[in-house]
Amino acid sequence: MAFTLTTPAFNNGDVIPKQFTCDGADAAPPLTVADPPKGTRSFALIVDDPDAPKGVFTHWLAYDIPGGDGDLRVTEGKTLRNSFGRSGYGGPCPPPGHGVHRYFFNVYAVDVSSLEVQGDGRKALEDALRGHTLGTAQVMGKYERRK
């Protein structure tokens, strides 16, 4: 079986429930990994919206998440600054009337328990992941804010 990422909050390709968005509680959805590659010591997570008006908008950056099957224990890892300018999760919040946006939750299986991240944003995490990524898994949800 291949490395997978799922969430009990929504099925891949479905609408993200309001409670996980800026229109609700802005809570991070629970995530579950299955069958990570052999040698996985930790995970990293990047959540983004490629449909944002000014280009890709990053909603969540986390790394040094403990490895293993089951619930992704993001709160036990470290977070970086997202495109909202704050650390941690920032839920879907597309401009009203801009149409449906896609939100990609990408998890990276990492071969070390602690990455050396030099900086506090997405580029720093992507640079640190180079040479340490054993595999990736993804789940995608959609959200739209009507006028």
C-alpha cells in the first residue's frame, strides 16, 4: 500500500467544513497518515491554496512532527510563519465571490527526526526538506465564500 494522508473531516476533493475555515472556528482539521516509507523519522506539512488571487497562498507550515502511522501529531512539531503572517494553521479564507479554491494538504515523510530550518517561512522549509524527503502524500479540499 502507498503512503497516504487522509482526514476524517472531509473526503479528498470534497468541500472543507466551515469549522475548519475563517468563517467558522478556524480549527485545523485532524490528519492521519498510513504506510509512511521505511526510514521515516518525522513528517513535515505544507498546506496551500494555488487559486489565490496573488499566487500560491500558504496556510500552514509545520515540521519535526513525530513519525509513525496514525494521527499526524502536528502540535508536537514546530511551525513556521504562513502567508497570514502568523505561525500555525490559518484556515481557508478566499475572497468572497472569487469562486472555489483548492486547498492542498501535503505531508512529507522525512528521514531525520529534526530538520535544520534556516529561516521562518516556506522557502526555508522547502530548502531543509531537499535531500531528506522519502515520500509525499496529499489530500485536497475545496472551499468557496459567496458574496
